[in-house]
Amino acid sequence: MILRKVWGSMWNRSNSCKDMVTPTSTSRVPPLPPLTMLSSSSSLGAFDQLPMDILVQILMLIQPRDAVMLSLTCKAWRCLASGNRLWMFYLQSSQQSWDSIFFAETSLRYGYPLRLVSSQSGELSFMRIYGQRAQVPGSVIIDGGSGYCKFGWSKFDSPSGRSATFLEFGNIESPIYARLQQFFATIFTRMHVKSSMQPIVVSLPLCHFDDTESAKASRRQLKTAILNVLFDMNVPAVCAVNQAVLALYAAGRTSGIVVNIGFQVITVLPILNGKVMRQVGVEVIGFGALKLTGFLREKMQENNVSFQSLYTVRTLKEKLCYVALDYKAELSRDTQASVEVSGEGWFTLSKERFQTGEILFQPRLAGMRAMSLHQAVALCMDHCDAAGLAGDDSWFKTVVLTGGSACLPGLAERLERELHDHLSPSISNGVRVLPPPCGVDTAWHGAKLISNLSTFPGPWCITRKQFRRKSRLMW
């Protein structure tokens, strides 16, 4: 009805338009008059007397394609129907949250180095962004974690498949090419896709943490090996981004400290404007999720709780364990809880539920001489503050947790409390610790933000031709 009224009001303004109307009862709207007739008009016709807010609310009830048709009628309708407010509403109705879309389009659209775009600058047209995002090709996202690999389509809400990572990404010795080839071929087979049909977004693993020339060469060699394998499999374009950076993007940040609780180690990485600041210092704690699972297994064995495999213990860790805000007070509480594990029946745990996560803050409980989690993060913050890399110190005061074991309930709150207790007031003021924003799939969702950008794959991907040319120049 809105479209008929608009087109009718525009139609009646020109006597010459009468001969152009094709009478039909099935047409949704009359045919479009020549743009030369309508482009000079600055009136909304029958809708001139309605308040602007009401008109925008009405337009929100029609489909985006109809809004595009309205924008072609005259200057007044073009101004109204192409306004950012309306198209921000349409974008909010898509699968991704508006906050993540807005963050991606204002912070990530031009690739690296990152350049922030203000939504008020006139540089962003959300009508154009909506149309560009609709045309972005679907891509395959592969996040090869240290314990588990997540893979799936960029247009889906979550990964379509998960499997144990059977490739040690950090090992750059031969036969790394063959192992990488087997790894990617297996994923393509499981997804039933041809490698040559879509771009690939792959996370680069956290390894070789130092800022030495040797570590830089190792990281470069690993990335080159991954690109070589994918381009030899005829992948048209590849986007390769550090895992920790992807986790930070998923949290809607470009700067901060990422704490990754990996399978074997815990890494604390300072990131400024999308770049890992290795010159500041990456802290590494010599135990990870595997040690947590092993500690829970020992506690269960001490209490004569029988189980079939380590997989059962890991399941119990994920479903029953948590981190106590006050460890000493928790010891005096009744914390018994039960859960059923498929194929093995019911299990009941008590104090081991919070003792497992406590070794992150008191490694000596597990017989380890290692730095605690809050000590490592506090040390990293001290280094960031001393480095003076930015105009203020706010960039490192957001801590983002990532990794499967980082999803333990209460971990973010406990770490934040410990940091406030151990840091000087000048540094601890404003410190926030965020739990994994997308659970165990946080890095995968960070890659999804990139792969659905209106500018993708352009500024983020490298093509085979570009890679070969760059390789020749390097050699």
C-alpha cells in the first residue's frame, strides 16, 4: 500500500505519465517512470505531512529491495530511503548482531594496518554496505586450535564441524607440507566442498612467541607453508590471521591483552591495533588445559571415582568445574553436584569441582613450580605500561579470555579480582576481564567477522598470483 501511494503520488505530478501506466490487477507497483521526470522533485507527495520519524518507522516494515525502489523516485525519497538509520535497522535484522557488524565495518573494513572509520564522517553508507555484504561470497573458516579444530561456512551461525587437531601446527620440520596437505584435504572432504570454489580464512597458531629473528623466521616459514599448501590445492584466495587477534576481534576490540588457555601452554599476548606486540613481551605459562584435566583425574582417583577414559574426565571438567571467587571460603561450603555422562552413567563431584581451576592461580596445588595466571597477566600489563606505546594506557586494560578451559564459570571474575589486588592502583584502575565472547568458538567467530565484511575478500586476502609474485621477490 505504501509503494502504491508513493508511486501514485509521483505519477499524478506529470500529465505525460498517464499514457505510461499499464493497468493490471496483479502488479504490486506500477512501472518505474523515467528518472529524468522524478529526480528533480524534493517532495514526498502524499506523505509530506507525516513526521520524519513516523515515515522511517513505516519504511522499516517493507523489504530492503522495496526501499531501494523508493530511493529511485525522487530526491526526497532518496534522502529518506537511503538514510543510515533505515539501513542500520536492516543490518540489525541479519544473522550477526548489530554490535559486531558495526565494529567490523568501522574498524576492520580496510584490512591491516587497521584504520578506524567514523560512522558520522559520511564515509560510511550503510545502504551500500548492506548491498555489498549481500554479495560477499561464502568462505570456509578453519580455526586449528591446539586441542580441537573448528571449521565451517562463514554464512553459518557456528562451525559445522569439530575434530581433534591431529596436526602439530608448531612443528615446522619436514614433512610439514604433507601433514598440512592432509589436514586441509580432510576438512574439505568433511565439508563436501571443492577447495577451488571459495576463499579460505585460516587462523595462524600461537607459536614461536619470542621477538627474536629466529622466531620471526619460524613464524614466517609456517605461514608460507600454509599458503603454499592451500594455493597448490587451487584455493582462489587466503586470509591468514593470528588466533589471538581473531579472539580479540570477536570481543569487539582491536587492542587489549588476550589470554589463551591452550592444550599444552597458556599464553598472554599484548595486542595493539591488531598487531601482537612481541617486543613488549609475550608471557607463556608451562601448563594448559591438559594439566587441568589431568589434575581432575588425579582427584577422582584419590576419591575412588572410576571412569573409562580421559574423555570422560574432560567432559566432567566442562560440565561441573568452576573457579571460586574466594578459594578458602569455598572449602567450607557444600559444593557437591552430579551430572550424567552418556554411556557411563552418573558422576558426583564435590571440592574437586573448584580445586581443578584453582591450580591456575595456585600451581603448587598440582605440584608445579610455575607462574600463576594473574602473575603472568600482571607482568604483561607492567611491561605494556613501561613501554609507553600509545598516548594512554587504556589499550591494555581489557583482557579477553579464549580457549576451551577459559570458559570455566567464574574465571573472568576471579582473574579481575586478583589483578586489582596485585597491580598498583594506577594500572589496575579500569582493568576489565572478559570471558570468551563466543565460548570455545571465539577465534572462529572473529574470523567470521572478517569473512562477512562488505569489503571482503579484497583487503584481507592474498591471491595465488600475489603470493607467487611475492615469493619470487623474496627469493
